[in-house]
Amino acid sequence: MSNNKKEKNFDAVKMMREIRDTLSKQYIENPELEEKDLELIRKKYGIREKEKTKY
């Protein structure tokens, strides 16, 4: 590999990992918060929940 790589000013992958880890910890401690957040996102973007199929 070449060492001509420019140094990154912003690391999006690192940022997303940190966000994911933070949210995971919050949702493990409070599972109801995850459902609440998902419901708000569904409402904001007009996403309907899939109907649950009965087997």
C-alpha cells in the first residue's frame, strides 16, 4: 500500500459507530425508549408498520 493517503478531517464511519454504540446502550437500559423513538420516526416519515402475519 502507498503512504500517499491524505489524513482524514472527518471520519464518518467512526462517527456512525459511536452513535450506534450510544443508542445501543440507551436501548438496552430502556427498551421502551427504542419503541418510542421508532414510532416517532414512523410518524415523521409516514412509514406504516407491516401487518403481522398469523401462522
